[in-house]
Amino acid sequence: MSDEGQAVVAAVEAVAERLEAERSYLTELDSAIGDADHGGNMARGWNAAAEEVAGLNDPDPATVVKTTGKTLMSEVGGASGPLYGGSLVFASAEFEDGITAESAVAFAETYLEKVQDRGDAKVGDKTMVDALVPAVHTFKKSVETDDLPPVEALAKAVAAAKRGVDFTVPIRASKGRASYLGWRSVGHQDPGATSTLYIMEELLSVAQEQLGVEEPAVDAASPTVPDGEEATED
Amino acid sequence: MSDEGQAVVAAVEAVAERLEAERSYLTELDSAIGDADHGGNMARGWNAAAEEVAGLNDPDPATVVKTTGKTLMSEVGGASGPLYGGSLVFASAEFEDGITAESAVAFAETYLEKVQDRGDAKVGDKTMVDALVPAVHTFKKSVETDDLPPVEALAKAVAAAKRGVDFTVPIRASKGRASYLGWRSVGHQDPGATSTLYIMEELLSVAQEQLGVEEPAVDAASPTVPDGEEATED
Amino acid sequence: MVGLVVVSHSRKAAEGIAEVATEMGGDTRIEPVGGDGQGGIGTVPDDIEDALSAVDNGDGVVVLVDLGSAVMNADVAIEMSDADAVIADAPVLEGAVNAAVAATSPKATRDSVREQAEAARDIDKL
Amino acid sequence: MVGLVVVSHSRKAAEGIAEVATEMGGDTRIEPVGGDGQGGIGTVPDDIEDALSAVDNGDGVVVLVDLGSAVMNADVAIEMSDADAVIADAPVLEGAVNAAVAATSPKATRDSVREQAEAARDIDKL
Ligand SMILES: Nc1ncnc2c1ncn2[C@@H]1O[C@H](COP(=O)(O)OP(=O)(O)O)[C@@H](O)[C@H]1O
Ligand SMILES: Nc1ncnc2c1ncn2[C@@H]1O[C@H](COP(=O)(O)OP(=O)(O)O)[C@@H](O)[C@H]1O
Ligand SMILES: [Mg+2]
Ligand SMILES: [Mg+2]
Ligand SMILES: [Mg+2]
Ligand SMILES: [Mg+2]
């Protein structure tokens, strides 16, 4: 449990670093079709979350995810607050019995469900949902039908999310601030879909480190987290 | 011209005094079906107007009326500002060739027209229009059809306005803030109709002083304003 | 008495809207909430939840919101809160004024106040 | 570029609404105006006229208003002003946001901006 918890803490830290690095690019995207704050929202929120979870005492993964979500909800004053934050809090329950391939699929599905519940966006509305739906569908199919090891499944999900991000460019926004622009939103990439992709890329790279990329048939139900640097710092 | 101008200055002063005296009653009416500021709006506006017109140098009546209207427009931050103020400014042109029975009728009609133009209220909407319409109709008929002397015609108009004010009590408001209350506005007297009546009562009493109540066939076209106290102060 | 919460991305807007509404619904408890908590534009669910508690006295709360993410954060706050609160699908200022007046009715319920707020969509201003 | 004036009985509300709208329509000139000039609730035609002048650069001005007497005072101000201004029959905050975005369109005209403001009536928030 504790090792899994530390793995998730490491993931949150990696995400925070990445979003800090992408801060100005995300804001640039949001300035074209929104209010130019997505980079700040994400960087501020995830930095605060990384600090928060670093202070947790030997947390289990569900607690780390829940704490991250709660922090995002209070730190991010925009749509991405309730969407990322609220959905993480809600979906964190899926990890209460630990992280397995099965619970990871359940987490992904529950997370997506909550995002759609909250924001009422469908595929094609030019939002983070356009990245999430292909990612979650691909992850689920890769695990459940294709029997791929979790890290490989996640890699496929990341590629799917990337296609979703690209798909947001040529379409007109129907949800969120960008929808105010109507046709003028066509030709611009959605910031929330983009940040969703970045987060997934970081999850993948932490999973690769933690679970080992080479091992093809690694069983996520009993993760072989090494007593390495990332996993033991608190 | 100057005598007529001073008579109108005296009327503005009388109205200001009266509305100051009725300040709390008007506010009480407005607190039942509005935002409890009509007394303050009227007293503040007319006091400022009285000060303003007292400072005019030998003004003609149109200038006094216009100045009064402009002052109300800038001093009254509510519906009564544009309604009273804007309509006085607009109708003041009717007095450009002096005050006669004929120009007084034209003034009254133009004033009413502007109030209805601006506020889009009809009789029965529970506004100042309910006092104004009977008053203006009665004044016009008294002068033009019944050939009554102006002061008598004005007295009849005041009585008509009083009936209009009473009529506002049992009806439901369809314009102004009171309309937000819907059926709960029934049973309350409209503040703006009430202040309209008070203003007319003061006009009547100044007219009686200036033109002499007893003289039955006084010709308003060449008013016999005495060199009295009210008429000569500036 | 039904309470009101006015949520805007701008704290100033929320406060001003509450001012305008208070003029018309003197007794109605109206709590403005808004801003990202750092002086910027945004909404924070915890702050909305506090506002819900501040006006809740058991008769329900109607929430007025401005834009998309205020709706989502109000949703989150309502889920966390003990208050029996509902979001009105209404323009925020006009809905708040209507709701403030409606709440002063002795027969007011949470849903009658919400309905009146939503009727503000149909106000003709011209 | 079409300019915007936001008129509310509360100066705070007008300023806050302009803040929210500015976020979405970065370049659009938006002037908030409101209050009775004595720190209280109300609207004053002279102040509205000044606001019209402040945003007018010859391409027309769209005016957003809150309640009845703001409409009348905006009317008066427009009559006095040189600006080619028109009042939108729209909810004040939602209309201002829509108009701010619409005004940034290269093809925007006074009437297209007003139409977009008025379309804000039909926004579903839930
Ligand atoms: N209703 C919605 N459903 C799903 N995603 C949404 C919705 N509204 C906005 N988003 C996502 O949120 C992103 C913007 O987030 P952010 O800029 O942080 O918030 P805000 O728009 O409030 O400033 C958008 O790019 C979009 O992906
Ligand atoms: N549209 C309108 N047409 C005519 N009279 C109106 C209208 N709206 C309001 N009034 C009058 O204005 C009076 C209220 O004035 P006041 O209290 O000074 O302004 P506010 O309602 O803005 O606070 C009402 O009692 C009514 O007689
Ligand atoms: Mg944004
Ligand atoms: Mg934002
Ligand atoms: Mg009033
Ligand atoms: Mg008022």
C-alpha cells in the first residue's frame, strides 16, 4: 500500500513539474479561445497538490488521489478545478483496494464519467473529453480485450489521447468558454485536452519507471515498486 | 417674461418644500412596493433644482423648467429621474413663448407624452401615469372645451390626479420595480403617482397666489403677476 | 425563509449583484461569493459551500451563477453542503432580483423562488 | 471596433461584470458605469453619456443595462450623446460576455454585437 501511495505521490510531482514547464504554452492555447489562464490554473493547482501530498504520512493511493483532487478543487478557480479535481476525488475510491490493472480501468472509467456528468460535454465539443474518451476506451480495451500489460495499455491510451487533442483543432467548440467564440474557435487546439494529454504522459513515464518498461507481462496487481529514490521520499 | 420666470422659480421652491415635508411618507410608500428611496430621490432632486433655479439670472420660464429637469436628471438616481427630469426638459420648449392657457395645455400634453415614451407605461400599470393621464385630460378639456380659467382648470386637474392616485391602490403593478411583486403589489399606493399629485397641488397653490384665486376670467396670456415677495426674490 | 447565493467569477460582480437584489428584497438573506480566492477571476467550491451555510436556515437555498465553471463549482459545493440547495437556470443579476423579491413572499418555497429566478429570462427590458 | 457600456444600479456590479466580460473579450473596450453618484444605488444619465464617449471610436456602442430605470437613463444618455449607441435587450452580465466576444470578430458591427448580446437570453446554464 505504502509503496503504491509513494508511486502516486511521485506521479503527482512529475505532473506538477511538467505542467509548470508547459504553463506558458497552455496559457497561450487558452488565450486563443478562452481567458488565458489554463497554464496558471494547472501549474498552480498541481504544484499545490504536490506539496499537499508530499506532506501526507504514509498514504495509500486513494488518499493521494483524493487529496490531489481536493487541492485542485480549492486552488483552481476555473472550469478545470471541478473537472479535474472533482473527478479525481470521486474516482479515487476505485483505488481503495490498491492499484491493479482492473482498478486502474475502473478509475479511468469513473473519472471520465464524472467529467462528463459535471461538464455535460460529449465527444466533439472541443474539450478535455475529446482526449479522455479515446484514452479511456483504448486503455480499457487494451487491458480487458487485448490483455496488454498495464504500462503498454497506458502507452496506447496516451497515443489515443494525442489523437484526441489533434482532433480538437479543426472543430467548433460547444462547451466551455471557447463555445462563446462559435466558428472562430475552429483551428485552435483545446487547452484542457492538451493538459489531459500532458498528465497522461507523465503518468506513463512514472509507471514505466515504477513498473519497469521492459517487463512485458508485469502483474499490476502486485506491483514491483523498487525501493528507489522516487518511491521512498515523502 | 421675467415675472413668469420668477413665478416658476417660486413654484419649484414650493414643490421642493412640499416634497421635503413628504419625504418620509413617499419613502414609506416606496418601501412597500419598491426600494424605499422615492422620498429621498424626490426631496434631493427638487431641493437641488430649487437651488439651481434660484441662481439663474432673470430666467424665462422655459429655462427654469429646463434647468429643473436637468437637475432632476443628474440628481435622482432612479426611475423618477428620467421620467420627471427628462420630460420636464423636453416639455420646457412649450413655454418658450411664455406661459399661456394654451401653452400650459401643450406643456402638459408634451410632458405626459414623454413620460409614456420613456417609461412605456399605460394607464393601469400602477405608475405616475395613472395620476398624469386623468390630470392632463381634465386640464385640457377644462381649458379647451369648458373654457374654464387656467387656475380653475388646474384645480380640476388636481382633483383628477387625486382620483388617479387612489386608483393605483387596488391594482397590480405592471411597470417599474413594483411589477416585480406581481399580485403582492395590490393594495398599495404608487409612490410616483403620489408625488405627481403633490407637485400638482403645489403648482396649483402657487398659481392661485400668482394669478389670484378670486379673479374668475383672468387671462393667462397676459398674467397679472403682482410684484409680490415670491415673485421678486431671485 | 429561502436563502440566496450569488456566484460570479468576479467577487465584485457578486457583491454588486447582491446589492441590487437586496434593494428589492429587503429581508432576504443574500450571500455573494466569487473570485479565485487570490484576488483574481474564478470560483472556489469551498467558498460557495461557506456561502450556502451562511444563508441556510432550513428552508432551502437558491443559487444564481454566471458562467460555466461557476455552475460546476456550485454543483460541487451543493454536493458537499448540508443545505437543500438548487441552482437556478437564470441570468445571474436579473434572476437574483426576481428571487430576492420572490423569497419575501410568505408562501415562498425553494422551488417557487427558483422558478421566479428562471422567469427572469423572459424579462423584456425595452 | 464596437464599444460596450455596462450600466448597473450598483457601480460595483457594473465593474465586476466588466471584469468578467473583459476576460473573454480581451481587446474590447468595455466601460462600467453605475451608482447614483453619491455612493448609493442608481444610475445617472450624465455618467452614462461619459461612458459612451469613453468607448466610442466611431464604430458604434452597445449598452447593457440591468433594471428599468437604467434603461430609461441609458435612453436619455444616448439621446444626448454623439455616439451611435443602442441598448441590448439582454441579461446584463451574460449579454456583456457575449457582446465582448462578438466585438472581437473582424466582421463585428454594432448590430451584430447587439444580436449576440441578446442571444444570451437563450443560454442554458444547466
Ligand atoms: N463543460 C465542460 N466539459 C468538459 N471540459 C470543459 C468544460 N468546460 C471547459 N472544459 C475544459 O476546461 C478547459 C479550460 O480550463 P480553464 O482555462 O482552467 O478554465 P476556465 O475556462 O474556467 O478559465 C477547456 O479547454 C476545456 O477542455
Ligand atoms: N416605466 C415607468 N413608467 C412610468 N412611471 C414609472 C415607471 N417605472 C417607475 N415609475 C414610477 O416611478 C416611481 C418610483 O420612482 P423611484 O422610487 O424614484 O425610482 P426607482 O423605482 O428607480 O427606485 C414609481 O412609483 C412609478 O410611479
Ligand atoms: Mg481558462
Ligand atoms: Mg478562467
Ligand atoms: Mg424607488
Ligand atoms: Mg431606486
